[in-house]
Amino acid sequence: MSDRYPAEIHIGSPIPQTLLDKLIQKIMEAGTSLNGYDDGCATEDEVRATLREGNILDLCDCHASYGHFQELEEFLIQNGIHFNHHCEACYEYDAVNTYYRGDTILTMAATQSGDCLVPITDVLHILNNHNLDDHRKLEALTKLIMPPETKPLEPIRFVQIIKKYGRSIKCPRTTKKSTLLG
């Protein structure tokens, strides 16, 4: 049996309409909550209603296997759906944040509350680099502390995929959200 401890995942970005039912299925299989760690598992109707709102989808579980939602995360990565994941420290496991933005995945050490941690040796290496002027040092520190992968998630919106000239193009649906999600 695996160690189980608290984790949360935040999902956002344009999502192909054809993936809606599979996404809901993966969320249901993960047994996550929409309303905090102490709330029970979300129902399919609650998940659909939350997706209909077009916000970032916030899910959590106080008993996630090794602090992850493995099958859900794999599904999101396979389909290019962006997410932020945070798992708390427990026993010998450190707290980490994971950021997925379509073509890159970044994992950073974190506090229990989800703030990213940066090794002081990396900061000192930049500050003590005499080959960099102050402006370049500031740029390097900014990239170290706030890498591009940590940019805020876009709210969820469902799009149609149109094949044109052999390429897939994401196009926003023009119909109402409520008709998209039933």
C-alpha cells in the first residue's frame, strides 16, 4: 500500500471539447474534492457545473497516493492540458510544486503552503558572478525565482479542433458554455 498524504491540482487552459467526458472520468477516478480537503469526493454533476463556470478547476485530496494524482496527471500531460500540482511534505518526502505548460514540466521544492523554494547557493552564485552587471543579475534572479513555467494558468475554456492543411488548430466554440457541458 502506498503512503497517502495531502495534494492539490489546479487545471486550466484551452481544452479540446472532445476530451470533456474523458477529463471528467479521470477526475472522478481520482476521487478528488472541489471544496477543500475535508469535503467528500466531488460528484460528476458538481464537476460539470464547475467546468461550466469557465474558471481554473481546483481539486484536492487529503489521501492522494504519494501526494499525486498519477493517472489524472498523465492524462493531462498526454493531452497538453496545463496544470499546477502541489503535494505536502510527509515522512521522508519533501513538499513540491509541479508546473506543466504544454511543452515543459517543472518541479520545484516548496513549503507546506505551496510557496516555491530556491536554493540559496543558486542565488549566491548569481549575486557573486562578476561577469554579470546588476541588470543581468536581476534578470537571472527573476528567472530563477519565477521561471516561465510558473506563469498563471488560463481559465478553462473548451475549444473545437479543426483540421486545416494537415494541422490541428484550436478554435473557440461559439455556442454557449451551458450547451457545451450539458
